[in-house]
Amino acid sequence: MVLGVVIVFVMFFINGFYGYLEELKNLKWFTIFYYYDTATYLVDPDLAYYIRDLIVIGSLNVVFLIGSLVVFNVKDIPN
């Protein structure tokens, strides 16, 4: 969990630096904030993007839920 938080902070700072320094322009490819630009969604909202994102996230949730039920099918617990 600590590693995940550190990675998010590093990506956040990379996202802040690559716009100001010309030498760091290629760092934008290593941050998730470049690919999913929430500021653009807040300034210029488009309902189609929200619906698309909800469908993708919902589908992944269903797939992972079904996968976890298949993998962790506990038969050794008595009823």
C-alpha cells in the first residue's frame, strides 16, 4: 500500500514538472495523469466520456468479481 501511494505521488510530481521544463517532455508518458486528464473532464464535461468510463469500470468490476468467485470457491467450509 505504501508503494502504491509513493507511485501516485511520484506520478503527480512528474505531471507537474513536465509542462514547465522542455527537457522533461518525455516524462509525460510515465504518468497516469497524462492519460486520464481529469481537469479537462471538469472544465469541458462530455457525458459520452462519463458513460464510457462507467461501462468500462463496471465491466471490469463484474469480471473481477466473477473471477474471484471462481478462484476462491471455498468448498471446505461446512454449511
